[in-house]
Amino acid sequence: MNMKIYYVEDERDLSEIIRKYLVREDFEVTTFYDGETAIKQVKDDVDLWILDIMLPGEVNGYDIIRRLKEVGSDARIIFTSARDQDMDKIMGLELGGDDYLAKPYSPRELVLRVKAVLRRGVNDSLEIVNHEGYEINITKREIIDNGEKIELTNKEFELLLFFLKNINKAFEREEILDKVWGENYFGSDRVVDDLLRRLRQKMPKLKIETIYGYGYKLL
């Protein structure tokens, strides 16, 4: 079954272009041109909402995000804005958005963001995850690359799984330390760097970005 996307954008030409790109990637897409119509559908079973923050009428993108959270929706949310202001991004993320894209954006970039956000839905109930050509069996804790098995230590596998659950999300070393080693670990946070170095060596196709002075994220 194809994943379902609700796309809320008042610029009809842009909306149609994006809809065609997403349909080409086998997504089922429903478009809305105003917030009033879209907000009535927040209880629908949808995998992802793409919301323009600035919409005509009384209901904007923030209102829809709030309403989605009020009804307990577990749909992912990407929000966009032509203003490209930090406040738009911060407010949207604080309300529960998963990703932010400033206008103007290319259709291809949006498609890549959609795929990345939907991959964050990886959870322990999934047995096998495919990422960057690696076949990752979560239950057996095995990784296959071109038919060859990659041996990871328990901590390396736990770190990999943590990043797969949080693709495109940046974490400080201290956060990674708490999540992978546990809050009772009192050693140096440099063990994170060492573990990541070994993971990169064993799985060089992983796109793990180093954020200088902050931490890391998996793209």
C-alpha cells in the first residue's frame, strides 16, 4: 500500500508540480488549497502532512499542526514558509513539526525530505530496514552489504539503530551518550567520537554528518 500524503499549499501551480513529483515516487497525494478545508481532515489516517505556514483565511499551518497534536495524530509533518525566518522554524518544530523547508524549494529537494522524514518511522517492530544499500535485520542484529555480512559490536549496532530512528536530526554528544550508553554512564563523551569512527569505517556508505562544535546527524 502506498504511503498517503496530505499537501496543503495555496499556490496552485506549485501544488500541482509537487503533487506530480510525489505521485511519480509512488505516494498517494491529496492536495488542499486552504487551511479551513485541510483542518477538517486531521483525524484521517495519513502518513505525512506537508503544510505551508502562510495560508489564506483564518487557519494557518501552525493551527493545523496544533490540531493534529490535539487529536493524537502520529502523522509526520513537514512545514514550509516563504519568509525563511528562524522564528517560523523554531515555532513549527516546537509545535511538533518534523522538518522545515524554506521557499523557494526544488521539487526534488522536497521529495528527498519526504523520504527522509518517513524513514524516521523506523521502529523495533520492523524486522528489516534498507538504508544506503545496507540490509539491516533489527531482530537478528545483522547487516548485509552486497551479500557480505558486516560485523558490529553491540554498542555500534545500538548507535546505528539510534540514528536510523532519527534520520536528519542533529544530536549533541551528550544526548547520544544518554541514549546509547544510558544516563548512568559517567565517562568521557569522546567515546561517542570513537564509536562513530568505527561505524564509519565498517559502513562507509552511511552519510553521518559532523556538525562542528555540536554533534552528529545521519542523513
